[in-house]
Amino acid sequence: MLAPAPRPPGSLAVRCSRTLLSPRSRLSMLALLLLTAAGLVLLYEPQRLLSSGWPPQTSGAGAVLLFGLAYGVCTAAFVPRPVLNLAAGALFGTAAGLTAAVAGTVLGAGIAFTLGRVLGQDALRPLVRGRWLTAADGQLSRHGFRSMLAIRLFPGVPFAAANYCAAVSRMGYVPFLLATAIGTVPNTAAYVVAGAQAGSPGSPAFLFSAGFIVLSGLGAAVVAWRKRHDLRAPVADVDAAVAVAPEADVAPDAAPGAVPAPGREPVGTAP
């Protein structure tokens, strides 16, 4: 009798590593990380910076750098950016607060994009179906920079949702981060100025920033309404083409005396 072939050493370890690194396992790790981050946010409430202030032992450039790092981590953990932007302005003023907020925004977006790309893309891409998801994925994959720039300029899409949608698409790192750094400046500056001028709500700077926030929200609603029709158009064109295609394959009856097309036999004629 033939002896059974010996199993290669380490086969169990190989199988375990494949299981742990499978797309579904990585997606489960991503979900666990996000749930843990959301739980920590609810537990520690970083928005209390608006009321309690920054620790007195940290000041100057080191405090701005530390706040930017904390901003990035909190943003990746679903802390609302408007709250952090107001805190940046209230704690550090307009210039330093805007620097810390924009740097933290790019850092948080990069963290979320990396997590979504490494842990979630392989498992989620096969699920991208339906007209809305397909159209959004195609828009981000083909026109990544300008699409993300529009999303950041008109904050109608939640920040975290935009990060993970871009990570699942085929958009590159550089266009994503560059569009985030440029597109978030106007809205972030408005919130930072409002936070810096919160002590004098009747000042022109505060009123201008508050008006800009309202107008940007209205602009986001208008752009979202128009994009709704733009996203439907490609799908409607594809549906129409599929409906017409079967009819195009059937050759109409040849009229008497008509000359057949080159390479095709006239209908009804014997060879």
C-alpha cells in the first residue's frame, strides 16, 4: 500500500494565517476597531475641550502639535469635526487653530483611508452594486481629485463616510489627501474663526463666519440635488442601450431592390 503523503510542516499555521488575512476577517477587524473607537469617544467625551479647555501644562507650538495629533485620532474615531474646529479656534486663536485643524483633518482622513483600504476594500468591493453605489464608485475611481475636492468644499457628505467610500474605490492616496487638504480649508476656517470669536458673537468676524457656514450648507444641499440627477443619467443610458441592443441584432427585411451590406448574405436567398 502507498503510504499517505506527509503534510508539509507549518500547514496549520499557513491555514490560520490565510483565515486571519482573508477579506472577511480584515473587515471584521475594521468593524471592531471602529466600534472600539466610537466607544472610547462616548466614554471620554473629547468635546469637553470646549468647556474645560486645554491642559495648562502644555502651551506654544507643542500644544498646537499635540492638538493636531489628537484631532486626527478623534476624527478617525467619528468625533464631529465642527466641534473640534470650534475648540481649535477657542484654544489657539485663528492662525494656530486653523493650522492645527487642517493638519488634524488630513491626518484623520489618512488614517481612515488607510484602514479602509487595507482592511475593508477587498471585502466591500464585490458588494458595490446598485445604481447609486456603482455611479459613486465610478466617479471616485475615474475623477478622484475633483470629486473629493467637491465633497470637501460642499460638506454635504459626512467626513467619515467620504473617507471610507474613497478607500473602497480605486482612488489614489495623493489625490485623496491633496483634495482633502485644499477642500477643507474654507469650511474649517469658518468654524475656527467662529470659535475664536465666540466671546463676541456680535463681531463682524463671527457674523461672517456664521453666514459662511449657513451658505456652505445650503450650497451642499443644492450640489447634492443636482448630483442626484447626474448620477442617474449614466445608469439610464446603460438601461436604454441594453433595451435597444436585442432589436439591433435582428436584421430588418430587405426591401425589394436593396443592395445587401458587404460581408452579409441577402435574407431569403439561396447560396
